[in-house]
Amino acid sequence: GAVVSQHPSRVICKSGTSVKIECRSLDFQATTMFWYRQFPKQSLMLMATSNEGSKATYEQGVEKDKFLINHASLTLSTLTVTSAHPEDSSFYICSARGQQGDNEKLFFGSGTQLSVL
Amino acid sequence: DAKTTQPPSMDCAEGRAANLPCNHSTISGNEYVYWYRQIHSQGPQYIIHGLKNNETNEMASLIITEDRKSSTLILPHATLRDTAVYYCIAWNSGNTPLVFGKGTRLSVIA
């Protein structure tokens, strides 16, 4: 199936710094990508929908100025956590819909564990 | 998306079949039943999906009741590596995100 690559897999940062997470569709084009967040022992929660060439759509309660999403190409979406604080520590996961024979599936990256000290 | 209901946890002996139930009584006609699983600290992995016919692939089988109000995911010979949280999701496979419920935590025991 289609491959979604997410980088970095783990990041530790100081409070107040910004962290960028990249999500790439390796062998297909993705006009739309989705960003999720997952706290320990909880399910995945949708944060935002990333659309290539236009503004992202954020879910209720997600601060767009804090979680900046850029989908500048058909294979790359980035999530930047600005001025990170300990409460932003979480597992962040991106996903993209496959194409052609896989267009009925969403494929997920391996996730990024963010720890803010 | 239609809401689904799954038991919070299940145990299964290694080598035996794991049968994971899911209720989706409010599923609409254009929604498929999807199953994903998430192994600890990894992204979700697609397993199988179906509309109304039973489906089988190299990973699992999916049995959907005739009224489409419930389904069962079957892992025919569970291994320790199948220990994960399994999510049943009703989704119309359009350009919309998957909405995850709480899933079933399957523990395969040696």
C-alpha cells in the first residue's frame, strides 16, 4: 500500500521553542492530509485537515496560531507547534488518502512523540 | 460518521482465532465498515474494510451482518504481534478523515 513518512519520530524540546513535524506521501500525491493528536491511553483526536495550496481546516478547540499547518506541495504537509509548552506533549500522527487502487484507504505515518520540558 | 461500539478489551490465546465484535446500528448506506489497528507507539495500520459482503485478506476476515448493524473482525491465528488496539470505524471513504472511537485493546497471551 501507499507509504506515509513522518519525521522526526521523537523530539524533546524546551518550553517556549517551536517544533516542526513533517509528513510526506512517498509514492503518491496527497491533496489532503489529516493531523491527529493522541494522549497516553486515549484514542486519536483529529486536529486539522491540511489542504494543498489552501488554508488548513481546524477542529473546534484547536488553536490555529499555535499549530501551524503548511501543505505547500502534493507530497508534503508540515505541522509546527509554536511556543510549545508541557501540555503540548503528545503523540502526533498524520495521514493521507491513497490513490488509484488504494483510494478507499487512509494511510498513516509512524507518529511523532513530542516531549516538552 | 456513524458511531461504533466496541468492547474495551479482550484476551486471546496465541494460535487461536480472535473475534472482535463491533456494533454500528446507525451506519448509513454509503458508509463502509473499516478496521484499523494501532500497535503501541505506532501509527494506525489498515486491516480490512467492507460494505455488506464478507471480506477476507491476508491479515483478517470481516463478517458483516445482513442488516449491517454489526460486524466481526476475525484474526484466524492470533500471534503475540497482534496485540494492539483495534478500531472499528464506519466511513464513507470520501475526502474526509477517519474518526476514531476508543477501540478494543486485544491482548494475545502465550
